[in-house]
Amino acid sequence: MSKAALADKPAHKTVANKTAAKADSPIKASKTSKPTVKAEAEPLTLSALIRGKLDGCSRAQRDVALYIIDHLEESAFQTAEQLAAQVQTSSSTVVRFSQALGFEGFPELQTAAREEYRATRREQETGSNGSLFGLNPTPAESVVAADQINIEETARRMDRATFDAAVEAITTSRNILVVGTDQMAFFASYMRHMLMLLEHRCELIASPSQDSINRVARIDEDTLVIAFCAGRPHTIVTRAMRLANTRGARSISITDASMSEIAKLSTHHMYYSSTSPSFVRSHTGLLSVVQGLVNELYASNSDVYGGRIRAYRGK
């Protein structure tokens, strides 16, 4: 064929033939099939997975679930037995809960907890190592470092609107009932002391005595219930919150479990972080919440409270 004939040959046929050849090649065709490829969904974090399964959990499994959500660091590095002891259940319950989430056992759940915890800490540290005492801290230093993190996490979860609403509820309530048993009894007593210092009528329930049960029974729509809870709530705390909910009384809960039954029953809920390497929960965040709430109350009406507080400071 002459060069002139080749020049006269339509170029589009050559392009069409090349395109057909590309389509016949499975490797090359796969490179042109991008529109048919679906993007994979972001994998769920452990906390999100637990929240999705929460409604189908038994009571014991629910305790484990709530503990893991709000104490991710401890869950990431504790054994199944240690975690079970924290929520007063058995290690077999922890294992069954892990399997109910789709894991083979607790070690696989723990791996997911560590991944989420490390990702969260990377976001929070914003370039710094976040270390207070450096490598190999002593047991005492570890507790103090954990308290620092608890204060930060508690502050991060504080909601200004909730504090304003709680102050309004305290200011306008005729009767206030503060409820907290066991390790929470001290903080309930301290809250009552501070409220009485600001001349609020306030009663305390710090033990499941008959007198306490009678006080709970007297809850009416004019009562404000302030409940303290760490971990699983005591029966009398739950009873007080349920009665308040049933009788139209307002309530404030201060807990270390953001999805606990007490939190759901309350009108206003305040969360504090209590993660600690110690054998007991950290209450540094709890004390900061109480102090913050009382100071917010004082600042809202300092003209009225000022004289009383000046007299107190002079003692």
C-alpha cells in the first residue's frame, strides 16, 4: 500500500480499533472501571459498635458496655478479670459480651479498645507527647497523671447550657434532696454542705436506712433530686430518680457513665471522667464538677450570697 493511501485512511478507525483492543484486555479494562468501584465505609469504632448493640444487652452486659465506653483506657489494658471486678460481674460475662459484639473473645475486643484509645489520644495531644512525668512513672505519679487527663476529659464534656439549667433548678426549688451512697456519700454530703452554706433547704441520703427510704417516699413535684453515682447505681439512688421522674420532680445526675440509667432518668445530666490506674476510681473530675456547679450558682446571684460567704470566710 502506498504512503498516499495510508494518509487517506480515516484516523477514527484506528482509534476505534485501539479502543476495542483495550476492552479485550482484562487487565487494561479493570483500570477503566473506576466508576463501578464502591468506596468502603469507615469502620466503626468500638464505642460506636457497643452503642449500636446496647439495647440487646442483659443488665450485666450493659454494665460492662457502659464501663468500656466511659473508661476506654482502663478497658484497653485491663484483664477480663480486672474489668469484671470493676463492674461487679464475672469474667465469663465479659467474654460473652465480647462474643456478642462479634469478637472471638476479650483479647480481640481489647485490641479494638487500644486502637480507639490511641487514635483518640493522638487527636487530643495535637503534636505533644502529653506526658506529665515521662517514662516509667511511679504508681503515685501514674495516678496524678491520670487525674490530669480526667480533668481535661471532664472539662471537654462540660455543657454550659446544662450548668445554667441546673443552677436555675437549684435556685427555684423549695426542697432539695441530695442522694449518694458508699463512695459517693462524701460528695453528696459536701454538696449538701455547700448548698446549705448558700442558704438552700437541703436534705441528705447517704445510706439505705429506713429514714432514707421515708425521705425518698416524700419526693413530690416541688423536690429537686441531685443524685451521685459511680458505676452501677445503688438501689436507693435508682428509686429516688424513678420516683422523681414519675412524680414530675426535676433532677440532676452527676455520674461517670454517660449512658447510665440514672443519666437517662434525670432532667439534667453532668458527666465526669474517673479513669485511674489505682484500685479505686478517680474522683478528681467529680469534685471539679461539684465545685463548678456551686460556683456557678454563687456567681448567678452573688449580691444575695455575698454577705453569707463573707461571714463564712471570716470564721
